[in-house]
Amino acid sequence: MCIALVGLIGLCFAEAGSRVPSSGGPYAYARAAFGPTLAGVTGMLLLIANSVASGAALARFLADTVGTIWPDIASPGGRTAFLAAIYLTFATINIRSARYGAGLTTVMAFVKLAPLILLVVAGLALIKPANLLWPAMPPITAIGSGAMLLFFAFMGVETGLGTGGETINPARTIPRAILLALTLVAALYIGLQTVAQGVLGAALPTATAPLVETGTAIFGAWGTRLLLITTILSATGFLVADLLGSPRTAFALAERGQLPRWIAWVHPRYHTPAIAIGGYAVLSFAMAASGSFRQLAIMSSSGTLIVYLISCLAVLRLRKRGIALAGKPFRAPGGVLVPIAAAAIIVWLLSTLTWPELATTAGLAIVSGLTYGLLQRRVAGKRDRQAGQ
């Protein structure tokens, strides 16, 4: 389900990115298709749900994982202190130099992927075919709720589109990059799920740390340590990359006058968007310290799905208006089938949320809209005062 949906969304992003090769990704597509107001709301929702909430979820996951090694961090006070130290450290690294953050992100990406690939390769020989059989078809609602949580792992297909304005030959490069990324991610997740299910069997649903327990079954005691370290490095690598790239969404909105200009302040010595990075770190820390991983992951997934829904519908609008800013665009196959199918699946997934989760999602969208509206009034008021002087 998740792979099918992300594949459809990827095709929509490939077409939208080839038609509007501007920096900002979904924000730029919504602006070209629906105008600045919905684009601003999309940008705020993307910033809060896809960036702040997802980063906070991974930070909470990191704290919970480290807490299994050092019990002091598992306590509320210890967890808060740990999260504060993490965000202070990574924010400082990224404020001092984007080069430091980018270099650390590259190293962490390699370190975290190598053990996961090793786990898949080594585990294939130990799979028990009987463990892969379904005793019964799960209820459709269970599939939906499970897919909502799993979708969190597939988020980020739009991340590389933030630099679309700097891409050479976007009509060709963007679709190929998205297809390659989706293929690699899907292959890795299918491999990990198959190995974990095939090795652990009935113990998988109750496993508190599935990859760690799979590593233990395959490699023994040292596998436990390897996968535990990999899990910590994976979450840490995500947070480093998140604090490198996500604050620049707020920076871009502020530069374009859709957020207060002071957010776009650049440090005179380090030449980095220091206020955007620092403010983003504070918001992420506050959210991570106040919610559980599941709560934050569901919030992030549902809010991001709304952004994706807007982007899929934007494809239909961009086609109708004939917008193609970089020559002949890529066109998703099947006419209107791909964007409509993606939109339908997104709406169905959102409908499987519980009432409290739906209320949280609706509240997130409303807060994003109100925040954007209030900030726009302040920006417009300041502009009017300057014009009257």
C-alpha cells in the first residue's frame, strides 16, 4: 500500500517538478497552481508536519533507544536533558557552517546504510518460508492504520525538490532522480521487512525493537550491539540532515516575504540562516519533549499527506493551465489516473485515523493556516507602514 501510494506520489512530483523547476518543492507547485495563499499554507504545513514533527518523532525515538542502554535517559528529566543537548549540538554545528553539517550527514548516511544492507544479505539465507505465510487477511481498517504509521518511513520523496531551481535539465533529471530514490528505498524496506518476518515469525508483532531482535537472531550477541548502534546512528543522521535542510524552508518563505523578514537573517560571520536554524531547533525540541514517537509520527504522516494531496491536485491544475517553465515537461502516464488515484488513496488513509487523530490533523492544518495568516498580516502591515513613510 505505502509503496504503491509513494510511487503514485512520486510520479506526480516528477511531473510537477518538471513543470515548475523552482526551489521550494510542494510550496512552489502550490503557488504556480493555486496562488500564494494556498502556497503559504502548504509551506507552513510542510514546515510543521513534514519537518518539525518528523524531526521531533525521530528525536524522541533516538532518546527512547538510548534510554534502553542508559536508564537515566529513560526518565522524563533525563530524556529532556538529552534532547536539549542533541538539538543544541546539531544547531550549533549547522549555524557555524553548512559544510560541517553536510559532511556529517554524508558520513552518517553511509554508516547507517551499510549494516542494514548486511542484515538483508545475511538474513536471506535464514528465512523460514512458513513465517511469510498470512494465516488470514487483516481487516481493511487495520491495514489503513498500519499504513499511516508505516508511511512515516517513506516520507521525504520531495526533499530533493527543494533545490529544483538549481537543477540542470529538470524535465529529465527530476523524474529520474525520484524514480531511483523510490526504487532504492522500496527495495531496502521490502528486504528488511521480508528478513524480519521470515526470521522472527510470530514474534515480530510484539518485538519492541524489530531490527535489533532480527540482528540478534542472525548474528548473535554482537548483532544486537551492531543494530542498536545502527539505529542510534540512523536517527542521529536524520536529525543532522533535518537541521541542515529544513530550516531553509522557513528561510525561503521569509526571503519571499511570506514570513517575517527577520527569520531570513544571515549570520555575518558564518553566512548561515542562524535564526531559522535556532528557531527550528527550539520548536523541534519542544515537540519532541512533549509527545510520544507514535503521536508525533502519526501527526507528521497525516500533515504530510495533506501536503501531498495538494501537490497531486496541483498536477491537474498545472496541466490544465499549460504551465511548463523549462521546456517540454515529463507527463505521468495514464492521463488523470495517477493524480486522482494518489489523491483517493490519501483521502482513504486519512479516513482511517481515529477521531482524536483526525482532530489533531485538522488542528494542525488550521494552526498552519492561522499562523500563516497572522504572519502575513504582520508582513503586510509593515510593508504598508514603510510605503506610507
